[in-house]
Amino acid sequence: MYTHPFDQSEYRQRIKNTKTRMSERGVEILLCTHPANMCYLTGYDGWSFYVHQLVLVALDDEDPHWIGRGIDANAAKVTTFLTDDHIHPYADDYVQSTSKHPMDFVADLIKQKGWERRAVGVEMDSFYFTAACFASLQGNLPNARFEDTTTLVNWVRNIKTEQEIAYMTQAARIVENMMRVGIENVRPGVRQCDAAAEIYRAMVAGTPEFGGDYSAICPMLPTGIGTSTPHLTWTDTPFVAGEGTILEIAGVSHRYHCPMARTVHLGKPPKKITDTAEVVVEGLNNALDAVKPGVTCESVERSWRETIEKHGIVKDSRIGYSTGLNYPPDWGESTLSLRPGDKTELEPNMTLHMIPGVWLDDWGIEISECFRITEKGAETFCNFPRKLFVKD
């Protein structure tokens, strides 16, 4: 039996909040193609985002509409609260067709509802909204006015409810165990792929109290010179004594993520690595201390930057971002960033991943924390040593 992760009342509040933002933007119809936004508004949860699908929200319709491939319609019936008249499957000959497009079907539904002259919001820069999607909608709805609403729902998602926080807390317990398993398996002679397999087992198995889920980003295990860049995975070669390995992973509960990064070194590390690790931890601590409601993203980043600059370290990339509910290929929410120029004010129950990694020519360090903003400041989800791990 499928158990819904949230009460229907929570979905209703999310829809209400989304409609408020739509009204503020002058948008009457919202087409959500990002799977996280579809899940957030309706509960829809399926690995079907490799074909075109969406959730449609209309200001004058109480419930959203799910539109997707015919064989996925029952998934909408199982995982959402929507009634059958708000679930619209398209025929399978739309899939990978060269003569028609699933957005043709969407446009036909919009015309059937009499909405073809309305202001339509589309997620122009979403991973799953293609140029062909937009061309189909424009061609079929010549009297509609299109607005870019790429992050409209994302910004609604920024403030978490207590139940969302509870799932991220569960994810934290999972990632703590994943990290322990990962560090244990980074040993000379162990193949990188075997370490990744153990991390995956811990991720999916979860804890005796609650199981885990797959993460939106696969485990990152750059090793050796690979630590000079953050987004390498693993190979089938063994770990080597005298080299470092970065573990960037996330525990997941009901699609809610809690990421964490740590760095392991096999054998005594060079002084430049130990010194840099200490600076990274110092800067991370200072940035976390700077987190308060009403403080801007850029001011938090400034606390980090001023710390590392005293030690002669320069980092150009951002040091953090909002995180929570998501699907591949990213666990970030594509909203606020901890970097210069982002004047977004932090609010209670925003959740962020602060990852002030330092990547140099042939080595790097990552030590991160996922945290919740409370009235008092930053409250980290995980309880795990914040240091460079050295294994003899």
C-alpha cells in the first residue's frame, strides 16, 4: 500500500502559495515540467521524467492537472491526490515522435479548457523543458502570452514545513552512516567502484527505523589529482596510499536531501593540505556563525571570504545554495546562492548546503554542512566530525 508522505492539507497550502506568486507575476496558467515542482504541488513521484510530463496550475481551477505518458497515468493516481478528471494521459505514439510532440497534446487541453488566450508561465531554463517544448506551445497557442517562470515554484519551496524538516533530519541520519561507510572503504587497494557500491547500499538501506531513497546527484568520489575538481565520480581503479579522496554524498528520505562532503587522505598529508583543511573549517565555522534571519546571502559568504583571504586563499565560486526536495540531476533548488551579489535575506526554515570547497591545480579539499535557519541562527542537520580525515 502506498503511503503519502504529506497530508493533503499541506499540498493545498503549497498550491495556494504558488497561486499567490502567479497572481503577483500576472500568470494565469503555470506549466511545471521540473519533476521536483510536480512532486511538491501534487505528490507525483515516478522515474518518468525522461519523457515529457508536467503539472498545470490554473488560477481558476482548485486542483492542478497532471499530464503525462499513458503508461504513467496510474502512477499519478497512486502518488497524487488528484481525481481522474485532473489526470490526462497522452497516447504512446507521442513518445519520441517526429511528427507530433507531447506539448501539442498539452496545447489541445489548454484550448479545450478555453485558456488559449491567457498568460502562460513556462519553466524556460528547467532541465526537462526543451526548445521543442516551447516551439510546440508557441505554434499551437499563438494568442497566449508566455512568461518565464523557471523558479516560481522553486522560491515557494525555499521555506520548509516541519514535516519537510523531519524528512531532511531523517536524511541526515542516513548520510552520517553513508559517510562512515565511505571513509571506512577508502583504503589502499580497494577499488573505487567497490567503495561506491557500499555507499549506495547504505544510502538505500537507510536505518532500521526508515529506509533511504536514491539521490539526485550520484556519489562523488574524486581521488588523487581528481580532487582538484568537484564533480568526478569513480572508476574501477584502487585507492592509492599518499593520495586524498573527496566524498560528496547525500542521504535522502521521501526525495528530501541532506548533502555532506568530507575529505580523506591515505597516509600523512603534505602540510599545505592540512593547513588548508584547517582554514576551510575555520571559514566554514565563521560563515555558519554569520547565519541569522534577515542576514543576506552575500554577507554570509563575506565571512568565509574574509577568513580565507587572511591565509592567502582565493575562491571564486559560490559556497552554498538552497537544497531539499529534488530529482536528478541536481539536489540544489536553483534559487539563493551564498556568493557576492546575492542580496536574498535568509528566513527561518530555509535549508542550505554550505560547501566551501577549495580546488587547486592538482589537489583539493571539501568539508561541508547542510543546515536549517532558525530564529537563533544556523542549525546543522548532521553531527559528524568537521575535519580532514587522515588514515594511516
